Amino acid sequence: MPLRSDTTQAARYLVVRLDGAWRIRCGPSEVGAFDSRSAATEAACAMAGVKARAGSVGVVVVQDDVQELHCFSPTAHAPGPGNDVALGRTCRAI
């Protein structure tokens, strides 16, 4: 069964260090000011997980000395309320 997600409309979250704080960019918007990269990454991964539970792909890119990529996608079964979606979560405290 194919994935029921719109991969062309993946939610993209970019974790970057700006003005002394770690921030999350999603499109033209910035979310939060975090003291650590790991806190910002965890927050961005949580947002991407919400998108996956809703049936869309969520991607987090952390821009640092070494870039990280975290991808969250719904499983092949139909996502929706009451369905347990297994996420491809790779985020851990760094």
C-alpha cells in the first residue's frame, strides 16, 4: 500500500544559530530562541512528528559544523486520529 502523504509538501524545519540563540526556521517564520542546539532540535523534531501523525512528511535539518538530517514520515497504513503512526525518529539529546 503506498504512503498516504503529500511528499511534495513536506514540512521543513531548519535549526540554526542566530544572534546568540538556536532558532527554528519554518518557511519565512522563526520559532523560539533556545539556549542549546539539542533543545532546538528536540522542539523541531516534535513539530515534524506532529506533521507525520497528520499524514505529511516532516524534515528537520540542523545546521552546525556537521549537518544533521531527521526525517519523520507516516507509515503505509492510513494516518489519522486514533491510528498509531510509527515515526522515523532519530532525534536524541546531543
